Amino acid sequence: MLELIQETAAYLKGRMHTQPETAIILGTGLGSLATEITEKYEIKYEEIPNFPVSTVEGHSGKLIFGKLGNKDIMAMQGRFHYYEGYSMKEVTFPVRVMRELGIKTLFVSNASGGTNPDFEIGDLMIITDGPRFPDMSEAYDKELIRKANAIAAEKGIKVQHGVYIGTQGPTFETPSEYKLFHILGADAVGMSTVPEVIVANHCGIKVFGISVITDLGVEGKIVEVTHEEVQKAADAAQPKMTEIMRELINRA
């Protein structure tokens, strides 16, 4: 595994002419941030040794390097999911490569279903913890959360806070499953993020995570949902999520 990580990192270093310490996984709801990256250059996943290829609609497949404000960054446009048939080692492989490249802070986003009755579709939820993290006393960096809260207050953007639980996917939850996850302490549920965050913490990378609530798993508010509707709700929330993330990256 280490040899594969080093081989991939060596290939990327040979094509990189910047030295970012900040990485972003451009999950659902954060795709528009890619358009704000300046001085950028891109490398397709298919060109990178040992890299998986994203197969999910709405997820492009390339690494983007450049500047966001005054910060050198690298961004994954398209992530990998366990339900696509990849092993957890493959899902989290890019995070280990990031560590080899010198990344110190990782920003992640996702679309999720809200189980908290106080949530509405389109809400942004700053992730504060996760019940499936083993021995992760600070899986999401408290200082980054504090800065994000300050930015949201400055910009007049409403944010929620809560626990995100990750499932295998690719199915949306039944009403009974939503109810169970809420009983377990989850405020939102999705099919990504957890593996990357665990590995990032293992690698010593600080993490900030944010979810856009794209559907509700709350009794009395549950409606039939499709992947297209999730994307539509995420797209509507993109400007707010992008504004918080852009400013946070520059202050981190």
C-alpha cells in the first residue's frame, strides 16, 4: 500500500508546480467552488497511477490545482464511494496521497438527508461529530468550526450543527431507518465522507465538514426522493456553502 501511495504521489509531484497544504473534496453542493479556482491546472483521474475513477452522476473525475483567494489548494472534483464497488482502501486512497503531498487541512462536503425535525431542505449543517468514528475525540477540528460559525454570522447565513452518520449506500433510507438513525443521535445521514475523515485523522490532517440537507427523513415530512432531486436541492444551496468554504479556506 505504501509503495502505491508513494508511486502516485511521485507522479503528481512531477506534474505539480505548486505546493498546497489545503485540500478540498468537492462533494455534492460544492461543485461551483471549482470555478473560483484561479491559476489552475488539472489532472484527470484516469491519468493518475493507482487512482480509482468516479462513476456517479454529478461527480467529475479530476484533481484541480491552483489558488483560492491567496491560498494554494488542491481539489478533488469527484469522490469515490464504497457503493460503487471500491474497497475502503480505494475510497480513502486519495487522502493518503494527500498526506504524502504535504496536505495539512482537508475540507469536505456532502449531500445528506436530515433526521433532525428542526432542519429544512436547503439547510447547511456544520458537522460536529460522528457516531461511527472509533476513538476520534476531535474528528472535525473545533477551531475550524469556530471560524466557520463566525463567517456564517458575518455573512448572515443560517447554519445548523449536528452529527453526520455514514451508510454503505447507494439506497436512500426507509422511514424506519431514518427514525432509527435519529434515535442513535444522528442529525443527518449520507453515503460518503466518514471513510475519508477517519483516514485524514489517522494521517494527522485537520478536517472541516459541511452537509447540505437535500431531503428530510422526519416523520410527516418524508417524500419520495430521487438522485436528481438531491442534486437540484444541493445546487440551490451552493452559493451559501461556497461563500462559507471560500472564506474559511482563506482564514484557515
